[in-house]
Amino acid sequence: MGKKSLLVSLSFLVSLSIFGLEKIDDGKSLETKIHVDKNKNVYLNYKAPLYLKLSTSPDDDSPTVLWFNEGSKDRSKPPVPMNFKNPGMHKIAHFHLGKTVDPSTTFRLYLDSKGPKLNYKYNKVPRYFNGKDLYMGEPVELTLMSKDGLSGVKKTFISINDRPFQPYNGPFTFNKEKKYDLVAYSMDNVGNRSHDKNINFIVDLTPPETSYMIKGLRIKNVFSKNVTIGLQSQDASSKVKKLYFDFSSPDYERSGVYRSSRLSMKKLPDGPYTLSYYAIDNVENKEETKKVEFYLDRTPPAFDADIIGDQHVRGERIYVSQRSKVNITARDEQVAVKKIIWKYKNGKYRNFGGSFSLPKVLGKHEITYKAVDELNNWSGSKKIKLILDLLPPFVEQKFEGPYIPVFEKVFISKSTKINFDARDIGSGVQEIRYKINDSNERVFKSSFNLTNEGVYNFTYFSIDNVNNSQTPNSSKVVVDNTPPEIFHHFSNTGLGKRASEDKNLTVYFPGSRLFLAASDKKSGTRTISYKLGGVLKKYKGPLELWKKGQYTIKIFAKDRVGNLSTKEFSFIIGNKI
């Protein structure tokens, strides 16, 4: 070849492809076997055959000669491809006498036997693995990451739910709720394929759905203490993680995680409540808070007994009459009163159907009663103690001063005071009423006099404090204001008259007898007395007069009501005129 330099170029033949001829098979494989990077480093698929060509020019259109190696015995056939045994970096150098002639002319060749390493990552979203499936919350962003240690990654492909593979050009976002089965792989620049990466997950964007169940006695939204509330939450995908509840009331707060036990009202105080609840699933999808509003009624009815009709309270005693009725009332602020029951002291309870009278038994009675509302809140029992007064009072007409009963009449004077006195062994006297003759009935307040003489017809009765009225009594009262009329006479007619001072006096024989008498037309004469010789004596019979002389006698007559009359006269006892 002379001194003229020979430009030797090595052209690599890889199978049927020369300098980067490639073929894409539906995105499933890349058959490029040789790759030259930007630094002109040459990478060859480890399994690809390698042939050398010589050229005197770097130009693409310069002639080349296929170079047969020493292993090619039959030159009519293609040369035997080079066999580098092991992958990695290899050198093709010019040796002379066992030494490299010029190290700068050494060729490097990289044999690539491994496909890329493919990995992936998700964005930061809640996730849950149940041992079989991976559940993801929120829209999922998937990023594929591929690395290759020699020739470099040429392309990555992905198939979604058995659809054809498509080139991966950047992160995928999965924002529809369903199951995703992904297959991805990468190809390097010399046709090595990574292992398929199977990626499986389920996107769960739907929160749980919770319902409630109420058991126990309630009236609409008013609950009894025996009510229980059960919560049940369902999630069709990642399943329920936790179910939270909260009781809220002005005087009570309680919250927690709902387990399997139903929520009980037994330890909650009376009042209005809001039960709030919501569930979250295993990928943090949170249900909208739901509420149940109710009133917990643990309070029994307010109730009491009262008396309709006659009644009288004295201290702690309550007196009633047979006309009185016992009435029991109950009221409840939240629900209706279910019933009231009552009983006599040792009797059996009975339903209260309306006001009732006591048995007609004089004396003490005890009634026990209680009430229950529609939620079975029972009140404690109460007692009312009553005294049944069946007897009216007893009233007497009394007189203060002169009076005398005569048969069916009572004679009094104008100075006599009329009084009424009533007594009652039960509830006590309320009032005394009376009327005189045809006058209007009046209430007796204090004693009084009747000044005018005459006959008075009384009707009077008394009423006790429970209006038991006495059968009217009657009386006839005669006011006697006229004193008796005094009479006298002697046992003889006398001897005649004798003048004495300015009077003519009758002269009576010694031993004459003087008779005294009095007459009263109404009450009658009670006493006759006389005063003779300065000494007052009670008249008991005729006076025998023996001693001679002049006498003046004063006679007093008093009737039975104290009316007094007097009479005075003079006479002479002697034998001659």
C-alpha cells in the first residue's frame, strides 16, 4: 500500500440490520441491536452476531469490504461472527508481536445483555391493602421510572385493562372509580426488554353509606330511656375503617368510635339531643355527617290530686263531705299521659277514669295514686289523706239574762241577750244562720236583744266547714216587758175611815188578815215581797195584823223575766174610828 495511509473503518453488522435499522412490533418489542450514543460509544445487544467491514473513508457511501476472520475457513460463505463470550465492555485493538501498536486506535464496544429496570410510584394518596387488593383513594397519579445501565432506555410502554400497549409519555391520572390492571415494560436501545411490571389497584372515591336503626319505645322523635340506636355502615370497595358518633346536648357530650354494641340511652340525662355520625373507609373517603335529632324523656308526668266541691283544710288535715269528689290530674311536657292509677289504703290499684266520691264511711281515708306517660315513665306514688265529715253541726239557742221556758215558749225580757252556740266534731262550724218570723235569713255574728214586746218565731241552723247543713230548729220567744199587776185585800171590810194627815185611811179590826197577790199575763209572777215596818220580807201567806196602829206597806211583784212592779198603801189597825 506504500506510504499512503490506509483508513480502516470498522462497520458492525448486526444480524440483517446495519447502523441502527429498527423495527417496532405493535409496541411490544424493539428489535434494534446496535446503538451509538451521542458520544459515539457503541452498544451492541449481547446476543446479536457481530461482523466487521473495512473502509478507507468515513463517508457513508464509500466502498466497504467484509472482513473475514481466521475462523472463516470457507470464504464462500459469510464470515463467522465474533464471539465475545461475556457481556460488558470489550476492546478491539491492533496487536503486533504481542503488543498494542497504538492504544489510541483501540476500539471499545459495549455488549448489553440486560433490559432496563422498570419501577413505578404513586402520588401521595390514601391507600389500603387487604392482603389481596390495593385500594387507592383520591385520583391516582402513576409515574413509571425506567433505568438502564448501558445502552439506556429507549421507550416504555403501558397497557391499561387489556387494551393495546401504548407509549408511556408521562404520568397517568386515574380518576374514575374502578379496578385497574396495568402491564408496563421498557426497551433499551439495543432491544433488551425489561420484565413486565404488573400494577394492580382499585380506585375508590365513594365514601361509606351509614344508616341507623331505632329500637325501643318512642313517640315520633321523643325517645324513652329504653331506646337503643344501631348504626350500620357499608362500603362496597375498600370497606369501612371507622364509624364515628357524637351525642350533643346542652348538658351532655359524648363521642367515640361505634363498635358493634347499640347506643343506649340509659345513662343519658333528660333533654334534647343531636346524634351526629359519619364513617370513613380504608382510603379516607369520609361520609357527609348525618344527624338524628330527638328528645330523651326520662321525666314522669307531673301530677296531683285535688278536691272538687266541699273541702276544708285545718293544719295538715283535709276535711271533705260526701258531696266532695277526688280528682287527679297529670300532665307531661313531651308526650301524652298514658294513665293514672289509684287505690284506697289497702285496696288494689284501679285506673282513674274521672273524679270519684269517697265511700260513705265517717272518718279517715287514704288514697294512693301515681301516673305514667306514653313512654312508660312512672311517677312515684303520692298519698292524700282525707277526713270524711258526714255529720252536720249541733246548734243551741241560748239566753243571757232573764228567761223562762214555758212549754214550747221561752219568755225573755228586753234586756235578755239571745245567743247561738254551735259545735261540730268534724270540720268545725262555718256559720250559724237564723231568721225571725218572716224576715230574711241572716248569719249570726253576736248576741242581740229584742226590745219590743211580742212573740218571735225563730228558725235557726248551723253549717259546718264542708257545708253539711243542720236540719233547721225552731223556737218561739216571747218578749215580756210588762211587770205583774199587784192585788191585795183584807179579811174584813173594816170599821170605817179615819182621817190621817191629808188622807182618809181604813181602820181594820185587830187580827185582820191581809192577802197579797199579783197577776202576769205573759211569763207569770215569780215572787211577791213586801216591806212593812222597814223590813223587806217575802210574801208567803196572809199577814195577821194584831198590833194597833197606822201601817204603810210596800208590795213588790216580779215576773219570771224580771219585770218588777210595786204598790204602796197605808191602813190602821184599831177598835174604833
